[in-house]
Amino acid sequence: MNYDVIVVGGGHAGVEASLSSARMGNKTLLISMLAENVGATSCNPAIGGLAKGHLVREIDALGGEMGLITDEAGIQFRILNQTKGPAVRGSRAQIDMDRYRVIARNTILNTPNLDLAQEMVESLVVEDGVIKGVKTDLLNEYNASKVIITSGTFLNGIIHIGEVQQVGGRFGEQTSVNLSRSLKEDCNLEMARLKTGTCARIDSSSIDFSVMEEQGGDELPNPFSFRTDRAEFRASKKQLPCFIAYTNEKTHNIIESNFYRAPLFTGQIAGKSPRYCPSIEDKIDKFPDKDRHHLFIEPQTAENTECYINGLSTSLPPEVQRDMIHSVKGMENAKIVRYGYAIEYDFVDPRELKHSLETKKIKGLYLAGQINGTTGYEEAAAQGLMAGINASLSLQNKEPLILRRDEAYIGVLIDDLVTKGTNEPYRMFTSRAEYRLLLREESADTRLSHYGHQLGLIDDALYAKVQLKDEQIQAGAKLLEETKFTPNKEFNSFLESIDEAPLKDISTAQQLVARKTFDIEKMLKLVPQLDEYEEYIKEEILVEGKYARYIEKQSLEIERMKKYLKINIPEGFDFNKVSGLSKEVVEKLEQFNPPTLQAAMNISGITPAAIEILHIYIKIDKRDNK
Ligand code: FAD
């Protein structure tokens, strides 16, 4: 019954936490309510998307599992925002959700050092502010000096479908009441409530797909994992289409005339919902002028026997759900297998956490995933991986791995959570990252694999491949920078032949590539030596060439920030005189009196913007004193 690390909950956070801990050499136990549901996708059968795809790539680069499972269980792969800049593109995959679970569970069971137990954790054993282990519903007591809680939406979960309320962590599953009580009473953690929701699932054979728009995957699909062989993947991957349907006036009338029965509006639900995944009743209420809303009909498995209706999340009563679904073209005869529902659950204020995801109050207790106020599989998996890594590093008496905001979306996610907290389900967006151009999906491996390698989560052979990729990109970018052209008549007529405007001054290939219209084909005509590289390396060289100046500017800004974080805050500095700081920030600074800007940055609730303002005022203060 003695372990190094115990992980509670086998959702996406728990899968990554337990695998990383075991792979880093710790005797690890994963305890979850239902072994079948390890790796279950509670809501949509898809992984990735805008900014979420970045997270999956980063998890993969650090040695996590989500990308690999998605490649195997994926049934459709698309790159979203393909026509936009490389920083905001996002990979998304439809998955066979049954297969995803089976692969996740089998990976757990086949990993050395890792045990799986189907039990419910009822309480935490804490002595003098230190975690000692957990007690379960079977009266088992397991001991460990590190415990990671990844309990998702299961703490005190209440499910709403119209007037009906049920207790449950997901529809048809138990809820966890005592663990929530233990976190509150034994650990003294601040907790509050949030809400999320899902749509009905339909028997696919009852849908008339012929009247809907088909949406296929990319012709040349890209795998999520850097470890998956692209060519093999493309040759073997069978893809399924999704379909697009629309709500209409009739649907909207049905919903509107039943607002009075919507738990969201009757006061039955108190928790705050995810702003960016609103329910259909929310959309009709907030956008009354819109005459239709998109619905994406997504297969849940490779056999496509049941479909998920993305865009129709609801907690309206069953008969209203039936009417509104039947009002949609192509779904007149739809048979509902499972009704949509909303769920309210407890979460812990993430400001209770350090950047390592260890709680400040209880040594050795880590929290990851939806319990920290996030929403989404990818956000959960990213935190789970980091909690597993940091619990392991702590057992080795090593410093935690804290990714910076300019290094990874994972760094942005954790920094946002632990410094700002959240009062609504937090999801990742590219707009949350200040240094988006540096944090591209495709650069995740060259940015982060060295950490995965140091931790023992990425093997030597894979790391050598990443290093080679990096060298090739750097060499290609250098070639673009060094290849100079004199825009004489001959060169200009060559430019014209590739539909480019003639030039007056001496130019480099990099400058030409920086023109928005310059693509790989044109680049190769100028610098044919680059043709020896694989297609995706060429694309990266093109990106590096196009955005070289911006990337350099962002890198300089980061260096500047690193330097000024070392600046001392003068003794007796009056934080009240700094205009632009919120009252809360001033109170915190006065309370902790940090000696340096770095120390100020480490205080929860102090944002990078506040540090920037403080920096300016310290400079003014020093100048005035002189
Ligand atoms: P979960 O995946 O919830 O897993 C928690 C695990 O912990 C479960 O296996 C559970 O059995 C186990 N567990 C809990 N308590 C105990 C205990 N005491 N003892 C043992 N095991 C325990 N995300 C989106 O991005 N968009 C959406 O629109 C969306 N809608 C959702 C709708 C619903 C109804 C639900 C339930 C979730 C929705 N999500 C959505 C959220 C998404 O499912 C989660 O963000 C993600 O699954 C969280 O992962 P997790 O690992 O933190 O927890």
C-alpha cells in the first residue's frame, strides 16, 4: 500500500500525471472510480483546435501521451485557420472516443511502475501540513509523499436536465462528495462552483446526411505527435467526414418559448459557464438577431453509429430537446440516444497553487485539470503532465520545471491560473500568449524536447531527430539570409517570371520571402539547395524567413524582460504612488514587500503588465533620487 506518487482520477490530467510519474521511475498508483472510463472524453469526440492543438504538441514534445493516442484513435484530421498566419493555426482531430479510452487504459496497464485501482478516494491523509496518503471507499489506505488530484467535474457534481436534478460527476456516474469536503476541511483550500454542459447524442442511422454539407479532413493529414511517422500515417489513415447543419427560426422559437424551463435562466444553476462554449439557449438569448447557428454533426466512433451535435449543448428538458432537434433539416426523424445536460461542480481556486502545481498549504499535494478551474481535455492533460513531472522532480530533490510564458502555451496556462485565478471555466486561446510567433505548433518539439529528454521522457533517438530538424531549419534560414541578389535586369525578369514585383535595391532571399505572397515553390526557385529538405522542414524555413524580424523583436523583448526582473525594488518604495496598478495588486505588494521585480512577479495575482508599470516607476524613482 506504499507508493511514491498517488494520482486520483483517470481523466486526461490523470493519464498524463500517472504516466509521467511512472516513467520518471516512481512507484505510482492511479486510483479512478471506473477503470473502463480511464481516458474518457466527457464531451466532444475531438482533440485539439485553436490553441488547444498547440497544447497537445507541447505535451508531446515533453514526452506526454495525448498526441500519440490521438494519432492512433483519430478518424479525421484538419488544420484550422490554414489561410491565416502560422502562429494561429491549430490542428484538430475527430477521434473514435471508445478507442481513445481503450488505448489510454492499456497504456496505463502496460507501463512499468504503474498500478491502476478502481476505487473512490474519500479523504486525504494530512499531518502537520504534509500529505501522507489517501483513504478510499473500500477502507483501503494508500500511503505516498506526493498525491496529485485530477478529479475533473466530479466534486459535488449536480446534473441538470430541465427540472430534473441528479447527483453525478458525469451522466450515469457517481459524484465525489467526501473528497471535496476533505480538500475544504482537511486542507483548508478555497473552493467555488462552476458549470459546463454537453449536447444530445443521436443514433446516426436516423439522420439524413444527404441534405447536409459534408466536411472532410485534410487531404494530406498531419499527425499530432512528432513521434508518428508522417508518411506512414498519411498512407494508412482512414478518415471519416463530419456534416454541417443549421438551426432555423423554428428551432429558435422552440428554445425561446421554453426559456422559463431552462435551468440556466431559472436560477437552478448558480455556477459560471464557459463563455466560449455557450449552450444553445445562451446563444439564442444573447444573439436574438441571428437567424441560424452552425451545427457540426461529428461521428463518435469509427463505426459512426452515434453522433455528437457540436453547437447544441443544452440543459433544456428532454421533450424540448426532442422538438428542437427534430426542427433541424436532416434530423426530422432523429432518435436521441442520450440527452444533453449541464453539470455544476466544485473547483479549487488555482491561486492556492504554486507554479509547480503543488498547493501552497499542503506540502506534497498537487492539483491538475478541471479541478483548477479549466475546461478542456488539452488544458487538463497539460497540467497533469506538469504535475507528474514536478512531483517526480521534488522526489529527486530537484527544482520544479516551470515553463515561462515565452517558452510554451503550457507556461501561459499555468501562469494565468496561479497568478490570476479564474471565476469562469478557463480555456486556452492564442490571444492569451504574448509571444505567439515563438510558440507555433510546429516549433513545439524544437522548443521543448530538450526538457523531455533531460527528464528521461524523450529517448535519445527521438531527441537526435529533433536536433537534426532544428539544425536543418537554422541552416535553411541562414541560407535565406545570406543569399544576396543584385536586382539587375536579368534578376528582375526572373522575379517577374514568378509573379513578383521587380526590385530597386540589393536584396536577400529572406527579404523576398518576407513578402506575403512568397511561397515554398518560389523560395525554391531562388534557393534550390533547400529542396533537399522534407516538406514540413521547408515550411518551417519559410516561416522563419517570413517572420525573422518579428521573431527577433520578440526575442529581444524577452531578453529585456529577463534583465529587468533582476532589478531591486528600493526599500520603502511607495506602491501607492504607482498609477495603473489595481488596488488588489498594491495591497499584495505592500503585504509581501518583494525585494526584486522577480520576487514581485512570483506573488499570486501580480501580472506581467503590473511588473512592466512597476519597472517604469522604479526607473523614475531612481532618476529623481539622483
Ligand atoms: P475528467 O476528465 O473529468 O476526469 C476525472 C476523473 O477523476 C474521472 O475518471 C473520475 O472517475 C475520477 N475521479 C473523480 N473523483 C474521484 C475520486 N474521489 N476517486 C477516484 N476517482 C475520482 N470541455 C471542453 O473543452 N469543452 C466543452 O464543451 C466541455 N463540455 C463538457 C461537458 C460536460 C457535461 C462535461 C462533464 C465535461 C465537459 N468538458 C468540456 C470538460 C472536459 O471533459 C474536461 O475539461 C476534461 O475531461 C477534464 O479532464 P480532467 O482530467 O481534469 O477530469
